[in-house]
Amino acid sequence: MTTKKQLGNFLWGMANMLYGKVKDNKSYILTLLFYKRLSDNHPWEEKQSVR
């Protein structure tokens, strides 16, 4: 089982690896936010489409 601290360290390490290599950070951030919104609202969207 991964702890919050381990996950935070892993994500921070990945961010450090990508820092400076990505030319347009905005497109990556917007894509991640889009997928986050989809995953957060998926159950609600399914309930709405059943009606």
C-alpha cells in the first residue's frame, strides 16, 4: 500500500523530471484538469443519462 507521503514524493519526482523539458505547460495542465473533471463527475453523469 502506498502512503500519501510516498505518492507525494513520486509525483514531485516526476514533476522535477519534466521541468524544463516541456515547452507548453498549459496544454498539459488543461488536459489533466479535463480528465480530472471527467473522473470526478462520471457517476453523476451516468445517473443523469438514465432518466
